[in-house]
Amino acid sequence: MDKKQQALDGDKNILTYAQEIRAFDYSRSELELVGRCIPADGRIPGDYVGVVRRSDVTSIATMDGMGKGLFAFLHAHTVAQKYFIGAHRNGTEPTLEEMSEKFAKVSLSGKFFFSAFMLVEVHPDNNKEGWNNVTIYGMGQPAPLIYRNQQRMIEVLPRLKGVAIGVPRGDDKAPYAKVSTYLQPNDIMLLFSDGVSEARDKKGHMFGDTRIEGYKRRHSETNRLYDIKEAFLEHADRELDELVDGLIEETKIHCGIDPDDDEPKFQDDITFVAIRPRLNDE
């Protein structure tokens, strides 16, 4: 086989792999995850989600590569592999600092390697209530939302002001933002890409404007909620796959896309990841 044919076969393998990760379900005795990605170009997502269990910690990383399609996917995939290999050897925070510095140098050389990054580390329950300690590292991705099952309400986490990987930063600016929280059994943490938060309706309103007081608007045609926070609360009592599918439908409605359209064309990749701890006896 000549080198050209090997390269073509390699491209086909990458395309197949990229298309396969558009949807995933991950389940362990203590944790359940469901993720979905709808590529802007209809074929290859520029977003990437990776899940790795390291010691007693489950790490969920979401990446949003610069651009769209295969080019963006390769950026995001490279960041994911660098992180998971580095974290296994050196730990989380040293790896994030090293990646921030290394890829910033690549960008400064004129090659421009940018990727927004979010890491969620779920630690197993360590008390009788079954709470899971959670650490979130943000580097340019929207902050997650949490559905608190006992209170039946949505918690909006603080904005994560970290710098996207590959973006040069000043010496006084930290490479990532760090937030600690917790998840009780049947709480749900929702991660979503900026393609979701910045999805606009016909008037230019973004789907992710959750921090504007009184932002509870409805479609005049359908009378359905379409702010991401309200939509999350509306669907939170469903199974995770139904929750994510419902949020994708709400995003379509917000953008003026037929909710029954199986091949919607968004302006950017749309990615959701829902995380829910299980009860110990489930």
C-alpha cells in the first residue's frame, strides 16, 4: 500500500471515529452520563467529549476546537489526548498549566491552536449522605448548570473566567478558573458548549442568557420555554437521554428550526453532557 492510500485510509478512520462520538452513554454503579453533539456542518463535530476514570475520580472533559468540522475536531482531540496522558502522569493542575503555556507558544508562532476546555472531576461519595465532591476547571467554556433534585431548582454556577487553551495570557492571569461544588444522588450537572449558550433566535437573543434577571421568555408561536435554564428545569425529571434530547429540541425551537428536523443546521456545534450520580443501591 502506497503512502497516499495509507493517508486516505487514515482520514477515513478519523472521520468514522469522529462521527461515532457524536452520541455516547456512560454508566457505572455510581455515575451516569449522557452526551450528544450535533455538528454544525452536519457531519463532523468540532466539539469533543472524553471520559476517563483515574483512581477513584471520574474525569469528564469537553473541548471545543477552533473552527468547524474535521479541522476543529482534530484540535479538540489533540487537546484531549494531551490532557488525559499528562494528568495520568503528573496530575490535573500541573498538566493544565503546562498545556496553557505550550499551546500559547504554538499560537504565538503563527500556527494558531485554540481550544476551549472544561474539566469536571467527580469524586466518589465520602460521607453517609452520599454526596459527591466535584471540582470544575474552566478554560473558555460556559459554566455548567446544576439541577438540585431535593429543592427542584437550577443552580447557576459562577462564571468561569479561565483562558482558552492556546490563547496567550498575561503573567497575572491564571490559566484556568476553578470551582468546587457537590452533587447529591439524583442531582444533575449539565455541561453545554458555547454553540448552545450563543445560539440566537430571530431577534438575536442568546439561548444561554441565564443570568439576566427575569429572563423567562416564551415563543409566541409555541408558548414553550426556551431559555436554557428554564428548559433544563422543564426536562430535569426525565431520564438523562430524554433530558438531553429535550434540550436539543428546545435549542432547535429557539433557533427557529423544526424540532422534528433530524439534520438541523446550526451556526455552531451543539453539545450537551448530563451527569447524574446514582444512589448506592441502584
